[in-house]
Amino acid sequence: MPQMIFLVIAIVAVALLALVAMVLGGKRRHTFDVQVYQTKWLKIENGLTKADTRSYNFSVLEADKLLDKALKEMGVPGQSMGEKLKKLGDRLPNLNQIWYAHKLRNQIVHESDFQISYDDAKRALRIFRQALKNLGAI
């Protein structure tokens, strides 16, 4: 009988430890290779030049792709960036702004005559940069 009580206590203890490990493990943040992300980000940011209107669209597309890559690396579910953003919920404080920047990206891709302004491109890059910072990627 004492062996049975010891066995039950041992099983409960192991179950509690496993539960604590799962809870604490779920709260762990993803660790990015910050140097890789910073290098890519600087290339995007430095690629935006006021004199080259083609750079406006390109920089927004590349920034959106980099954020999508970070979300994918974190394991955020979804096939598209839009699906991933929906799954984020309130995990990013500037989610509404990210939606704005992503919608600009969609206009660039889907509307052949759409041309973003330099100021809008700069704003979108600020939004994407803040999102990447909030995630810990840069």
C-alpha cells in the first residue's frame, strides 16, 4: 500500500512538472538572427531613394516580405501575410498600422497603375521597422 501511494505521488509530481514546462515553454520568445535581419533591413531602407520612384514600390514590397519571413519563422500560422496578421491578434501593438502598410503592398501588387508616394513609402517602412523591432528581429 505505501508503494502505491508513492507511485501516485510520483505520477502527480511528473504531471505537474510537465504542465509547468509546457506553460513556461509557451511563453518563450522566438530568437531571431538579428544580424541577418538588420542587414536585410538596412538594404531595404537604404534602397529607398527620393530620386528613384521605382524604389518606393520595391522598398515596401521587400519590407512586407521581411516581416512575413519573421512571422513564418516564429511559426505564426497562415498561408498569406493577411492570414498571419489575423492570427496575431494583439501580439503586436501596431497591428492596425501594419495592416495599413500591408494594404499598400497589396495595392502595389494588384493595381497596375498604382504608384506610391515617397512619403507613403517612408511611412510604410517606419511601420514595418517598428513591427520587426517589436518582434525582436531587428
